[in-house]
Amino acid sequence: MSDIRFNQWLHQSGTGGITQVDGGHVGIGTTNPDVAVHTANNKKVNVGVVTANSVYAGNFYGSGANLTSLPSQVTIANNADNRVITGGSGVNLNGEANLTFDGSNVIHAGSDGRRYSFAGDGSSHYMKFDSTLNGIILNGYGGIAFETNGTNERLRIASNGDVGIGTVSPQGGGLTVLRNSEARLQVWANGDGSNGKIALRADGTNTQMGTWSNHDCHLVRNASIQATISSTGISLPAGKGIDFSATSDATGVTSELFDDYERGVHVISVTGSNSNPSITLSANHKRLYYTKIGGMVHVTGELRWTINSHGSGDMRISLPFQSDSSVSSNSQGTAQTWNVNWAWRSETRDIWSEVTPGHSYMRFRLGGSGSLHEDYLQLGSTYQKTANSGYGVEYQVSLWYRTG
């Protein structure tokens, strides 16, 4: 069969035919083909096998399931195993040199030589988002450091669990806070300390522990207050004290607990063992000043009064505390008196103040009889002389006695 030749077109009906131009390009539906075979629409060309050196296409239709002999590798810039691939708005892909994924960890190797990894399995440094813990776990076999400004380390958790703030070498046993001029560890309530602020503070001159707010500071053991720092100083609850057991003990020691200290003023009352006198106390001389240290009380005072009726029996002057009730708790002190009539005991030379066991008053003993227990000073119409300088009797006393 001879060749079939066309001068310009096979079918002349606008541009819907087949056209071959002088350059040899064939157009289907176009009279201006710019490649070897050019179709003028997006319709399919249904052929059995297409063999070509290069294929150019705007769109690909079909699943591509039967495509074969495709290249087995794709070349990516900076390609290497396990690298994370990134891309921009263009067509180029890059393998990141410092960011890799090994199947378990995303790892960033910084320019400073440090290694950072995320979502790890515990075999190296990692940061783990733990759904059970509902938080983040950080683990580093050489410790964990937190920096600001890229180079200034502010917080370190050492591999043994010690924590340092402001230091790369925390002291053993817990938390170390270090600052050049001043270091504080503070706990606030209500954000501004209005409901309490407690702090540990060191500034090179002072070492302080306490509250930096207008609140009492309590020392607590097992939810029970053992001591309180208030605006007046340090106070101890009833039954508490300071134990001096570190000191050496004498034979017979019973306690080394300093559990009480008190100073005060006791306004006296005067009574008799048989009947009470009626007296008028001097406004400026009716007080015993006392100091209580542990179980010992010391009283001093200058006492004056005038007598309206004398009463009878031994005279008694009240004390601020009751004496110990054990048999060996007798206590004696000094005393002086003026304007007292010794008519019934002319040999009296001395007078003593005395507290007997289990009582809250003192009596006066008169010296001179030569007996082991001198007589008590008695009330009655003969014991006061004529009033002297506007007042009747006067006593000055100094007495220690035991309360327990």
C-alpha cells in the first residue's frame, strides 16, 4: 500500500481535524501544534502502550497501580539516614543536618555539642509527655539545667537529686539557694504577704529565719504549736519549756526543763489565824514584787498600813503563788519591822519571813527564845505602837519559796 499524504489537513472543518504543520508536529483539534503530538483539550488519549524518552503532563488520571519501572530512590539535599526532611514554598527538600529521628527519639544536636531529644524511651536524655502523670518528665543522666539569656544557668537538678538555685554545685541533702549579695527562700500567702510571709534570708551579715509580715510565727510539731514569735518576743504554750539536758547533771537531778518565767506585782491582803484585822493599806506600800523562775518564786516589798481593829492569832500576808505541799518545803527569808510592840517578848532581836508547805501566805517568826521554832508574830491590841509619821506598822521582806 502506498503512503498516505496530506498537504495540510485531513479534515477541514474549523480546527476540529488532524493537522500536520511544516515542522512535522501533529495537532489533534488544533492547527498550531507545538510538540510532536498536541491535543487541544484534556480528553484522554487511549492507547495500549506509550513509549517515550520523556513524558510531560499537566494532570495525571487514574490510580497509577500498574505503573512500573519507576526510580527506586529520591535524591534530597543533605541526604543521610534518619534525618528529618523539611521544605519551603518551592519544590526543594532538605535533610536537616542537626535534627534526626531514630525511630524513638527526635534529637537535636546543637552547635554547642549538647544533645537534645524528645519523646524518648529512657535510654538517653529525653523529654516525655506522660499522660498518666499528666505532666512532663525531664531526665538527664548528668543532671538537668535551666538557663536564661542562653548562657546563664539559673537552676540545676543534679543527678543525685540535689537542687541548686543560682549555683551549679548544690550542697548535698536537698536545696541550695545562692546569690552574690542576698539569698532568700520565701513562702507567701495571698500573693502580697498580707496573709503571712515566711522566709529564710542570708545577706553576708545576717542569717535570718522568720516572718516578713505582721503575723505571729509558730514553731509547730505534729500540728501542735511548740513556740510562737509574736510582737512581744518568743512565747511557749503552757506545759512547754526549754530543756537544758545537754548540761552535766548533779546527783539527784529531777528535771532540766525551764518551763516558766513570770514577773508581776501582787497586792497583799492581811488576815489572822483566829480573826482578821481591819486595816487601811498605804496606797504606795501594799505590793509584793515577784519573779517566778521555774518552780521558785522570789518576793520583795515594803508594806505599810494602819489598824482599825486588830484581829487575833498569828498574822498572815498573802503571796502570789501557793507553796509546794511536801513536808520539806519550808522556806525562810529576811524581814525588818518598825513600830511593833514587843512587850510580851522583850528579848526579841530578829524577825524572819516564812512560808510553810501548801500555803499561799507568809508569816513572821520572832527570834530570841532560843528554840528551834521561834514564835509567830501575833495580832492583838498590844502589837502596834503609836502611829509613826502618819502610818502604823511597816515591814520590809525578801523571801524565796518553792512552788513545786
